[in-house]
Amino acid sequence: MKVLTNRELNRALLARQMLLTRVKLPVLETLERLVGMQAQSPNAPYFSLWSRIDGFRHEELSELLRSKQVVRMALMRSTLHLASANDALHLRPLLQPVMDRSLKGAFGKQLHGIDQETLAVAGRSWVEKEPMTLNELGIRLSEQWSGLDPEAAVGLVRNKVPLVQLPPRGIWGESGQAVHTSIEAWLGQPLSSSLEPEWLIRRYLAAFGPATVKDIQMWSGLTRILEVIKNLRPQLITFQNERGEELFDLPDAPRPAADTPSAPRFLGEFDNMLLSYADRSRIMEETYRKRVFTVNGIIRATILVDGFVTGTWKLISKRDHTVLHIEPFRVLSKQEQDALFEEGARMLQFAAANSSTSEIIFSSIV
């Protein structure tokens, strides 16, 4: 069985994530190739799409949200994602076991003795009648179920009912509370009745492979993946990583050479690549983990240099002046710093076009 090095796995990942070379693809097709994008931070997907699509404009994604072709909802790992409407209708029922496990872990004790299905039906009825925030929903449900913790009530509805967040939430340059209704009410379509975990795994491998069973479980939140892999095995090819673990992949998926050039890239907060593997060594050194993953659950925006996470970045805006602050984790060569500066200047044109002035600051190595 051929062994793939970390650099080979890195280049395979970058190729599938459209980060070796920007692509000329519609935003909707790009989102589907990525099987959605993590979206806890409303603006993060805009930066991650800008790093992947040649000539990407904010309006392209905003219009897809307004026209209901893209939705924001809890999907993989029970976390908030952007996905095409079609993908969301197929993914959400497949991921119901993930939602159920998340609910039990967070609110199992508070919901003991509660008729969960009746509560879910009541919650669905409220949000379909009048889209509302989860706080508003919790208040109304706690009035119906005297003594029930509003947060637990909302947690149940969020995990039992496929809720979507409505615009202007997630629209670049606009603000607003997260208002929810069901995906069926929003799209006027039912969830898919076809549950095909093999389809889900093929989609994952196309976007993130080659990968181990544990990687697939980490990305999706699903268990018993090995049983599905057994059925899929005749359609897949296998490798080993440097630790001797078995990797699965699609036969025709790209696997570029380890020395394939990789230009610097800016990734938004919570980028999928950092959340889709049990072992992140193909994209980030473990020693950097605490500098990217914060104790309060934030995953910082990162820079890629030579294809690997090499630092973080943030934008700081004051009045008409915007600063791109880059914090590298290691000493950068002059060539690396110059290339990162050029990419940062382009990113400022995208993110801070309305600022009168802007600058790029590199912090010193800690």
C-alpha cells in the first residue's frame, strides 16, 4: 500500500479546496464542491471564498442567500454551515443522529420527562408561523411548558427541527439578529427522504480526501463510518499515511506532487480545513493549535504559507482606516513575506474598499 507523506496529503487537500490555484467557478458550484462552509462568523465564508474563486465579489454570495439558493443552518458536527439549498435538504436528515447526540449531551438532564416530539412540533409551529430569534422562541416555549429551562427548550427545537437563519443574517455589510424558521417553510420543499451515507462519504472524500475513517467521523459527527466504508471499499482506492493508518480516496481525485507550488492564502475564521480531520498535521503543526483554537471556542482566521498554517490575521478598522494585522508563527523569508504582503494588499481591496487608507502590519515572532 503506497504511503502518502504529509506534504502529498497537503497538496491533495489544497487542490480539492481550490487553494493551489483560484478557480473560475460559480459560487454555488464552489460551495457544493466544498460540501458547505463553516459559518459561525457571518463574514468568514466571504474571505474563504475570495481565497478560492478568481474575481469573487461579495454580492455573489449575498444574492444566493437572499434568493434562497444558499442557506445557513446547523449541519456537520451540529455546527452552523453555509450550504446550497439542495445539499442542505439532503445533508440534514442524514445528520439527524449527530443532532440527537448533541442534544442529549447538552440538555439530557433538563429534558428528562419531557415529551420531546410534542415540544419539537410546538417549536416548529411557532417559527413557521412567525420567524423569530431563539431567545424569543425559548420564552414562548417556557410559557407553554411551565418550569422548563428556555435554553433547553430551544436546544431541543434546534436539534429536532431543521432551522435556517434568514437574511440579513450572513449578508456582507448588513447586520441583524439570527431569525429562524424551518428549512421546509423557507424553501417550500420537504427534506430528502433518501438517506445515503455512501453519498455523504464520497462527497467528503472529493473535498478532503485521502482520509481515514476517524477523519470522516470528525468532519461529519457521525459514527459507524467503518460499516459504510465496507460497502464502498470496491469503489475506493487506499493508501497509508506516515503513521501507518489506512487512507481512503476516490480513484480519480487529484493528488498533486509534494513539490507543487502553493502561493500564500488568507482563510476566514472556522475554515473547514481545520475542522475536518482527526489528525490536522496535513495542514497545521500541532504546536500551533492553541494559537489558532481559543479556549472560548473561536478558531482564528489563518494564513497559509507553502500550504500550511503559518500564522493568524485580523482586520482592525477605525473610522476610514483599516489595518491588516498579520501574526506569523515562525520567521518568514523575505520572499515569503513579500508574497504574503502582495496577497494581503489584494485582500484589503476586497475587504476594505470603502476605507480611505489601509496598511499591513507584521507582528514580531513570539
